[in-house]
Amino acid sequence: MASERILLVQLADIGDLVLATPAIAALREARPQAQIELLASEHALPLVPARLVDRQIPFNRSGGSASGDFFSRRNLRLLPRLRAQQYDAIVFFHHFTFRAGVFKFWLLAKASGARRIIGLRNHNIGFLTDFIDDEGFGARHQAQYWLDLVALLGASSCARPAQMKREAMSSQAIPPTSKPIVVMHAGSGGYSKARRWPAAGFAEVANGLREQCGAEVVLVGRPDDDGYVVENLLDQKPINLAGKTTLPQLADIIARANLFIGADSGVMHIAAATGTPVLSIFGPSNPDAWKPWAVGSHATVLRSGVECSPCSYTGHTIGAREGCQARTCMKLVRPIQVLEAAKHLLSSTAHADEVRPQSLTSVSDCSPFSRLKILGVPVDAITYDDWMNQISKWVEADIGAQHVCTVNPEFIIVARRDPIFFNILNRAAICVPDGVGLLWASRHLGAPLPERVTGSDGVPLIARHAAEKGWKIFFLGAGEGIAERAAGILKAQHQQLIISGAYGGSPAEREEDEIVAMINASGADILLVAFGAPKQDKWIARNLPRLEVAMAMGVGGSFDFIAGVVPRAPQWMRDRGLEWFYRLLRQPWRLRRMLRLPRFVIAVLRQKQDE
């Protein structure tokens, strides 16, 4: 009787393949007589121990996406070769995220001739015969997804370490030493440079570990990582092996170390697989999906806790692959935090798979009010009275800055194409229904909102309550002098109002530190930001952990209205939900933006049909 033939497919690069090895090992153990073959990136394949699979099939990646590379002449030649093998089962270690990419997996499934086609099921995939549901990135760790997948073939789904092929280098690479060896990787792989921690931070930590722990620092990675930048910043020359090792040699170097420090990358996953204690720094990417798979060993994840992080690999989407230009989520992980965490791991008192407490304040992702999801964006069932009462509670509780977003149909349409904005709206403490279209949508969806709550009406109301209760307000943004003018008008209306500051500024990253320091020094309880959406909400989200206010809120054009720069619609038009029409008449250039409204209506009608 011919042995069972199983084809495993993982076309991504180093980290993805490393995280598939626990599942491959579990399958090998469950199917010792089966012919198990692995189709994977030829760059990463040398890491896979020969004992795990009977045949390695290299997939050529020329540097582009796996989908684009798949249709190269060399890779297309694989299809008839796979057809000749007549596999019994094919297992895809992939999320089927892109509909366009699903076509290549369908071709592979057809070419394999497999009767059992195994993978994660979502709305993009329809040809699987055996599956588990794809619950989204981070619902389970990637390695656990693949273990659960091979359980469909009778393998154990219990967590087990990843497995690496190791190859010793010359002893001259790292001369024998009694010092603790700390390996640092100042890169993030080729997929996304947004995940890199600043080279200056690595240098500061390396100098600190040398001075305080007597550590020997070893730099690894590719030549185009930032290893050479770090080297030039160090007080003493390190051992620099960047670009000088094969992947199995890299695994052996890290296995001999006392600690590995790096950002989210394939090298970090290699380090976790070796059993060496790992200190990883996460910003844009999702640690629930990609943190070190360190079964039985020490691992620490450091994050800044900004509201917009993670912005990539969230839900069922890749999200913002390159993050944002500011990269505040990485910059706010301070070298002193990394140094202290590194010393903690070197002391051997850390716990396995530990996630270190953040020294920066975590954001709230839970609203105190009932929430309705409209096209995936939360909208709170809130009234003006509810809102003012909640602000009072936040000020009294002193629990850290809370983000309030105003939501209207236009913002929802923008958020559907902007994953960072989408994530911010889903993580904000409150999303107030600022738009008559939301009242219509809520009724259509069977969960009517109590009233429209606008930022333009909310700001004067906040000022009135602030005057009564002694809250201090900082006005930020709008055009030159407008924040000051709006603050002055509200002060004239409410003599007891305390204006802690007013500043135009900009959402530019280079101004963030100065503006945040100014706000915190003012002692403000409430921060109102008028940079326009979504810039204002992105600015608040990435700076929220270090803002010493009770509430921060984007207010769009509210300062312009208060200052009289832009007139508001007459009250009768506002009462009838026609304010948008008044603004269009006065600002015809808004027509293009207004075209989002019919798209919103159509999308809501479709949401109702799908429920």
C-alpha cells in the first residue's frame, strides 16, 4: 500500500515558516509513515530540520509579494510537478486575506490533486474540504493556528517549541568569554521597516548593558538592517556579524547567547525557537499574533501602549503594513525601559512568556455605554447629559487620558479605507454620533440612537460645564490665532472658565514632543484638538499614553464656528438635519466629500441584508 502523501504550504518568509515548525513537528509525530513535503520560501527552507519533512520544495521569492512571485516562470513550473505526485492532503499555513491571492492557492490545491484541502476558512475561501474558522489575526497566536489546523489530520494541537536547524560557526566568530552575551538585531525583515526600533535606542541599551552588566554585544541581521548604524553609535566596537551568517549559523549564534533583543522580525522568531531569552519590541504589528513563541523559555514583549497600535495584522486584514510616518509607537518605547527589562531577563528571574507591564498608561478600549456597530465602526448610544456626566467621572477618577471621537457617515467611509483610523475609532473610549445619517442608520439597523451628539455643539457645552466645575481646557489646532480667539470668546461667555492654554501647532511628528510637554505643563483636564479628521484623532491616539489630561477630543471645525471664521447653519436647518447642505452651499469644494454619503447609505443597506 502506498504511503500517505501530504503537502504543506507556507510561501511567506522566515518568521512565518519558523512559526509553522511546531505544527510540522506535531504532524510528523502523528504521521511517522507519511510522505510529508514542504513547499516554502527557498530563503527560509534551510532553517527546517531534515527530520521534519521528507522533501523540501523551494519556492522562489525575488523580493516582491508571494502572490506576484508565484506567477514567475520558475514557480509556475512547480504546478505540473506537483500534479505528478498526487497528494492525499494539502495543508495551507496561511490566512486567505486577499481575494486576489486566493487564486494561487486554488491553483496549488488543484495541481496537488489532493482529496483533502485543509486551511483557515473565511469569506474569501470556498474550496477547502477541511477547515477551522479564521477568527482573525491575534485571536490565536499564529503558531497555535497551525497546530489547530494539523489537528484535523490527527496531530496534537498542544503548544510545543519551534524547531530550528543549527550550524556551528568558527569559534573566532564569538571568542570564548565569561561575559554575558547579548545578541541584538536592529532590523525588522524586508516586509515592513515600520517595525524597526530606532538604532540610537539599541546603541544606548548596548552601552548600558556593557557598563552595568559587563555584557558582550553581538550585532546580527542583514547588511541593510541598522546594525552598522548601531555599531557607529557605540562607545566600544561590538562583534558585528550582520550579513556574515547563514540562517542555521545565525540560529546557533543566538542559541549560545544569554539574551536576544530585537523588534518583530523573522530573526526574533528564530531567537525564540532557540530557547534563548527574548526581549522583543512591538509597535505597529500585533503581538497577540506575532509575539515570541517561547514555549518553556523566557520572553518579554515591550510596547508603548499607544491607542493606534497595533495597526497592522488586526482583525482579518493586513492593515497598515508601513504604519504611520510618525512611528510614535516605537519611539515611545524608551531605552531605559528596554535596559531595565534586559537586566531583568539576564538575572534569570523572568517568567516564561511574560509580557512586561507597560510603564506608560494603557488606553481604554471599552465604552461605558451601549454600542452599535455601523459598518464595523462603533457608535455609542449617548446623550449630551450622559457625555458631560462621564467627563466629570473621568476628571474625578484621574485614570489617564480618555479619547472621545466624533463619528459621522463621512468618517465611517474614510475609516473603511484607512486601517489606522478604523482601529482608533474601535478603541476610543467614546464615539459620539455626530451626523444625522447615523440616526437614520441606527433606526434602519433596529437599534435607534437616542439623539445626535455633535462636536460643534459639544464644545460650548463642555465649556459651560467646565466653568461650573472648574475643569481646565487646552485649545489646540485650527488656523493661526483661531484657537486663541475661540478660547477668548468662550471665556467671555463663561467668566469662571479656566483656559489652561491655546496653541495652533500642527499634527507634524517633529512638533509632538514640544506640544505634549506644553499641554502637560498647563495642567489641563480637557484637550480639544482641531487638526481636522482623521489627523486630529491620529495625533491624539499616538500621544494618548503620555497626555496628562482626563479627556482628549478631536473637534474639527468647531473653533472656526466659535471664532466666527466660518458661520454655522441656521438653527432650523440644524434641527432638520440639513447642516451638511448649508456647508455645501457655502463651500462647494466639499462636493467630492459629500459623495461619500450615498456610498454610506448603500453600504448600510447591504449590512442590513447581510445580518
